[in-house]
Amino acid sequence: MRIATWNINSLRLRMGLLGDLASQLNPDVICLQETKVPDDLFPMADVVALGYPHVIHRGMKGYNGVAILSRHPLQRLDIAPDWCGKGDCRHIAAMVEAPGGPIELHDFYVPAGGDEPDRAVNPKFGHKLDFIAETRNWFAARGTLSRAVLVGDLNIAPLEHDVWSHKQLLKIVSHTPSETAGLMEWLNAGFVDALRHFVPDDQKLYTWWSYRNKDWRVANRGRRLDHVWVTPDLRGALKEHTVLVEARDWERGSDHVPVCVELALG
DNA sequence: ATGGTTGAGCGTCAA
């Protein structure tokens, strides 16, 4: 079972690149964030033509938006609350048919949080902290989960080597101590960091490079904002991972690159 | 400290 996640930054603009992702990574399931398409305009026919007939999506005009595309049947899970009461299309979940039984799959798009890491002057930062506290509490209250996978653009790079300079980013939103501690609490509410299962903590690992760097590869000022978490019972099933770094050079690409994890289920 | 770029949609906000 191959599960990919990608902040596509507009699904309709990058439909062709989604095809490149599908052919290069061969995922069974693709989780998207920032689709930026209202549900009534979702390009269902194009997605089905790519080989993903089982689709759920939650979109709105202009911002946000998440979708799960699958080769295997899905059953939508509507058990989570409306995070922070905003109704803003940042989470979608499903039970996915898989060898050995269904997998519970969560696709998240955590608020970016604005520029100023101070909730007193920047409500977007407060929203981000509240969001990750709510999600952590909700998963913790569910007790020990099994056969669950959580992916998405979590907009936080939690570890020192998840950013190009730990020291220079400590006051930059995405790597401040309140965010990284909050994300680790959420992770520890029942998950294992699948990408760090494959790549040791002392090695640099990025999934995002700003549009604002002319030559992103030379500067290499990346951050690991995109994540794949699995419940501990699936740790032994983790088979391989891919961070599709070359996608950052795709013509009119996203500032995030796709990430894929293969699980040996059954 | 600042500025740099992109997308949605048409002024400006969000990232």
C-alpha cells in the first residue's frame, strides 16, 4: 500500500503535475492539501481518468481544501469536530480498504500561522496553536489507535534537522518552540514519525522550499513541513519512503514536494 | 532588518 501526500497549491492549475506524481510514485492513495477548489468545481473526471475512482474532497473558494484520491474503495469518516469552529476545510478522513483490513487515514492541512509568532498580535498564530492542541487532545481522547495513518502539510518542522538552520529559524513561524513542542505532543498522542523512521534525526530532511529563493537548490533553505505518521502497530510494516525532491523543479510546480510511504500490509 | 514569489481572482489576502 503506497500512500502519497502533497500540498498541490491549486488542484486545477496542477492537474497535469498530479499525473506526473501518479506515474512516478505509483501511489494507491494520494492525499492533497490546498486544492483551492470548491466542491461543485472539483475536477472529478480528470482524477478518475488518472486511475483514482474513489475520491472524497472538502473544498472552499480561494483557500484551503483537502482531498483523498484512491484506487481502493473508501468510506468517508465524519467523526472529527470542526477544528476551532471555523468550518475551513483543513481535514478529511476515510477508512481505506487494504490487505488485512481497512486503514484509518487522516489528511490534514494545518494553518500556516502568519508571520509574527505571537498570538497577542497575530490571531493566525493563535489559531495554529489552538488547532494543534485540539487535534492532539482529540486523538489522545480516542485512546490507543491501530492501523491508522495521518498525513499532510502540518506547517511545522519539529526537529533541529527539519530546517536548514535551527538557530536562525527559532523565531520563524514553523519552527518556534511552542509550535514544535505542540506538534511533538500531537505526534506522541499515538503516532510514530514515519519519515524519521527511515531518515535518522541527525540528517537534514526537507519537503518545502520557498518560492522566494531564486535558486532553491543552491540556497537549499528547506523545511520539513509535510509529514507521514503511522500508529505503532504499523511501524514494522514501513517498507520504503520517497521525498520527490525533483518535483520542486517541475514547470510551475508547488513549493511543496510530494512525499510517499509504502506499507507492507496483510 | 528586509525582501523576495506564487495563487485566487480582480483588490488584496494568504502563504
